[in-house]
Amino acid sequence: MLLRSATFADGQVGDVRICLDTIDAVAARLDPQPGEQVIDLGGYLLLPAFAEPHAHLDKAFLSERIANPSGDLMGAIMAMESNRHLITFDDTVARAERAVRLMVRNGATAIRSHADTTLDNGLLSVEALAEVRRRTSDVCDLQVVALVSWPITGREGANSRALLREALQAGADLVGGCPHLDVDPAAANDTLLGIAAEFGCGVDLHTDETLNPDKLGLEDLAQRVIATGFPHGVTASHCVSLGVQTVARQDEIAASVAAAGISVVALPHTNLFLQGRDQQQSMPRAITAVRALRAAGVNVCAGADNLQDPFNPMGRGDPLETGSLMVMLAHLLPEQALASISTNVRTALGLAQVTVAPGSLASLVALRAGSSREALAYGPPERLVLHRGAVVAALAAR
């Protein structure tokens, strides 16, 4: 395949040849070879494909079915748990697959999704997402995190620990959980890291999803990863309470997170919706301390979290929407925002990096835009999406 006259991130225009799943050559001009498919990308910006670091595919598109009148985090959790009877395996597969294919059309060829692994829900979500992973393996790389409920510690957490182990055996790729909601957050960090080590997999934890400054499990998580030498990938998602610490504390904790090699995922959509409702004066942005984390060298990503469900009734399944929010809320430059929804995410997900250069995996997105800033500002609907060298989506203007 030959991609002709594409605009690159640095503003230069050139051609890109793809052989099988790899970029073979990049030059100002390449002559077509016999039998080669030629795609004219004149007027299109060519970038590494986007990636979604934090989805909840098993909950996607439930807004019309399950309401969250209070609009806060506990209201959403209670709404889900009291309406489990409305959700079936087939229904979960259908909604999750719809969400995956929407994200792919928008340019995301790698997705990490959490799957509710509660005593009431059992393995339904894990098994449903494993089926979706099978169905969509030709268009994206999908990772499944077993999001275990709480408590996970002590005698009361025995059944949840057993269910987590079952989920990992049933197809979940990573350990997930919410230590800040546990009766003992530090012990929860220790337990979840221990089970992940037992199975030889990474962890992706809902960490400090609160504006309470006294909830600061991120610091404990970093210290434990350093002290134990935990050898697998660690991601901390949300980390909202870090944003309400003093600047000095933010810098101190960010240094520990960087030393531990933990990736942090900011989730502006859902945290803007759920957090800060009881603080009507100078309402907080409810986002982690992005500046301090980046300054310390932490790999910072951005995700959309929930998609039209009780935790967030909005969302378009479009990483460019997330990137735009990171420009406005976290004060990232457009190029930094794009990295937070693409290359940085691939680092967090343990995937090979993608660049528009020879030898790179050909997972790319082309958008009708002249620059990174313009792409984020307009979110152009015309997109060509390639996953491992194959065209998986081509959108006409909507």
C-alpha cells in the first residue's frame, strides 16, 4: 500500500509505503510499484493511531436504561449494582462491540477496558469482553482488566480475591480494583499487587478517585512498587486527590511515581461529571496534577473512561475529544495532548511504539486537518484508520 501526499506532524508532506504490517519507506516522493494500492492523502494529517487507556465497555450505552439521579460516583455505583438484573451476557457483548467499533472508526486501534468483577456480576463482564476481544481482534488490540470490588482485604475480602483469580483464569489480562474505597487502602494495594505477581501480569488501579486530600493511595502504591521491585506494568488511573495537594506534595509524590515507573491516566470526562458537585464555590476541575507528573518524567495518558452510562451520560468514543479536554483542563500543548492519547498510551499498555517512520508498525490514522491543533479543535469526521497495515475504517464526512 502507498499512502501518497500525506502531511506529517512536523508539517512536511510525503509518501509512506506499507508492506504487510510495517512501514517500509517514507520519502518526499515514492513511485508506485506494480499491484500496489495507492491512497491519496492530500490534505490529510497522518499520525500514529490513537489508543484508549481506560474504558468500561461492559457499561457502555446504558444511560437510557440505568439512571444516576444524584450524578456522583456513589450514585453511579449504586445505580449499576441495583440494576444488574437488566444486563445480560449477550446484551453486554453487543454494547461493548458497538463501543469498540465506534472507537476504531474514530482512530483508536488499541483499547484497555475494565470489566466489573463483583460478587453480584461474577464473570459475566470478563467473559463478555473476552468474546468482544475475539470478535474485534482484526481491527484493534483489546486488553481486559478485572475490576474487582471491595473489600479485597481481610476475611471479608476472601470471596472477592477468589473471584479475581477466577477472572484472570477466564481471560482477564490485568488486575484491577479500587483501593481508595477499601477499608484499608494500603493493604488493598498490597493484595492486588500480590495477586498480579502470582499470575505474572500487570495492574491498572482506580486510584484516589476523590477530592478528599486525605485519600492518597498513589503514594503508597509507588512506594510498594519500588520496595518490592514489582516486575510488571503498573498504571494508576484517576489520581484526582493528587490535584488538591500542595505543589510541594505534588512534586514529592510525582517523583516517587516516576521512580516506580507507574503510568498515570487522567480521565477528564467522567471526573468532571462525577466530582466536585458539593463544592459550588470555585468548583474544582477534578483532574490529577498533570503538570507535576509530567515534570517528574511520569508517563501521563488521557482516557475517556465511561461512554454514555450512569458514570458519564456523554461521550463520543473519540480520543480527539479527550485530547481537546486535556488542552483546556490540563493546559497541555496540542502535540502533548496528542501524545497523551496515542504514543503515551501504547507505553502504558506495553505495546510497541508507532511512529511514521520505516520499521514502525503501520497502525495509523489520517485526518482531514492541517496540524495537530486543528485536528484537536475540529475533530474532523473524515478519517482513514489502519491497524497493522490493514484499512479498518474509512469515514466520509458526516
